[in-house]
Amino acid sequence: MTVKAELIANPKQVTSDWLNDVLAASGIQATARRVDVQPVTTGYFGNSCRLVPSYRFRDAETPESFFLKMATEHEAARQTAAQQAMYRNEIRFYQQLAHRVNISTPHCYYADISDDDSMYVLLLEDLAPLKQVDQLQGCNLSQSRLAVQEVAGLHASTWRGKGSTRQGKAIDACDWVQVPLALASSFAEAMTACVPAFLERYGAGVPASHVELLHRILDKEQAYWNYVLGCNNRAYTHGDYRADNLLFGERNGSQAMAAVDWNGKLLGSGIDLAHFLGTSLRPTLRKKHEIELLRHYHRTLVAQGVSDFSLTECIQDYYRSLVYPINVVLFATASVKENDRGHQLFTLMFNNACRAIRETDALDLIESL
């Protein structure tokens, strides 16, 4: 008989019996006597902890610890995540795509989700000693180089460009990643509707020049989403590729990185680059090394088989996609219950993205859509 663990709602419900059911369902030959639950982070849509079991017995390959991810306990955010299929998207990524794409991710041992998509659990590989970067401080240059190199691997392994034949096979069977072009108007209307609440909540920390820029961008929201959903470079994207969702450290004497929080499902390479470079570097560092990092990303794409996307197209796609992090912040305004750090973070993300637009040729390209 197939063993299935009870679907639990929060870390307080983790017991040795529950973990033993999960281990059995995962095919792991081990029995825990007790389990130490160590809080790690409470995100906007998720709740995470580290599980450190004390075993009665285990085989040599049984991990010393695990990373457990669950739905948030905040009702409004959980319902938004369910409506957007965010939890189900993450489970699908680990079950159908993670082993096919060329980017470092944690191994998934076990996954389960409720029928209404509002509760889920993921038992993942504990990636320690890799550590999360504090996005309020930003990534340094070496971390940024590694981040754009890794995301280029993701994009190259799922690339469906104008003339690609070999690329894109990783997502051939994943119809859930397709977002119809017809939804562009709905996305644009939803983002525009979030603006009054955004300005009420964050306006005090946003310069008047950025508010003026926001209104200019809003005039192109429909055209922007038409561009994203209809673009030629149809690579699978992380969707929230920024410092808080990237873990860095050393493994086997070399710098390593892994990406977590895979609950998006858009296609189009530029949005990951724009979201990372536009929000996760200090503006002075981004401005100084932006083109260098874009060249490094493009070289990695080409080295991994993408032959129909020029460096010029790559840079222009990045500039147009700097609208994306602004949309992410607008979406968050209506979707999450923030704390003090969240307020600082979303204000910083918005202002950094606006600076990136103002300090490049991005606005001309956006307004020409």
C-alpha cells in the first residue's frame, strides 16, 4: 500500500510520526525518533523551517537535515497564491522541470498539495552552508556574475526562440507553463488597479520623478504585457529571480549558488534579468557593471546552444523588461501583508527599478512598444 503523509498546515504540526510517513513515501530508508524544527524564514506566500531528525536508524545516504516549505498562514496571501496556482506551479517545477534545466536547485524529496491549492508541503534538500543574501544590502559583483550565469543556463535549456530546434525540449510536455496572450489585458488592468494602494502605502518613500515615471509606464502596460506574452525568446523563467531567493556560498572549494521559490510560470528571458539586475544590486554597482553582466549572460546562452538571439536583442529585451519588477511590487501591494522589512524591501525594489530605467535607454524602448 502506498504511504502518504497527512497534509499539515504549519511547522507546529511537524512530528516524528509525520516525518516518518514522509520519509516512507519518499523511499528513504530511515526512522526518526524525534525531530528538531528550526524556523528559517517566513515569506510573503510561504513558511519555511529546517528539520533536523534524530534517527532510530538510517542508511548511509539519508540526509542529516531537510528544508520544509509550506503555505503561509496569512489568509489573504494564501488565497492569492491559490488563485494564481503559485503552490501548484512550484510542485510542478520540482516534479517535471527541475531535473531537466541547467540551474542549481535543491532536490525535492516529497511534495503534496490540497485539492483547492491553498495548502502544500515541499520537503527539500537542505542547502546549508549556502546562505540567502539580504536583498536590502544587495549582491556583490561575483555573486551577480554567478547569478546571471545560472539563469542563462535555465533559459538556454528551455529556449524556444525564432529558429531554435534543439532548445525548448525541457518544456515540451509542460502545458501548464503557457500563459495565453489573451490575458495581457487582464494583467494590465490588474496592475493599473493596484497603483492607488501602492502610492498610499509607499508614496512617502518614492521620489516624485519615480511617480511620474510610473504613470508613463502605466500608459504602456497593455503593450508591455503583449510583448511579454508574445515575445520570441520563449524561455522558462523563475519569475521572482532576486537576491532573497538565491543562496550563495562555497561547495567543493568553488563559489556556488542555488535558486529557490519556483512558483512563477512566465516565459521570456528578459524578466529574470531585469528583476535581478534591476532590484538586487546597489544602483551604483548595477550602473557600472550592467553591460558587462549582460554580456556574460549572453555568452553563456550562446555557449549552451542558443544561436538566434543577438547581444543587441538581449540588451534591448532587458531594458524593456525593467517594467517587470515594477509590476511585481504593484502586485505585492494587493497580495501580501508586509512587515517593516517588507516595506523597506518593496520601496527599495521599486526605486532601484525606476533608477535602472532612468539611467539607461529603457524608457524609449518601453514607450516604443
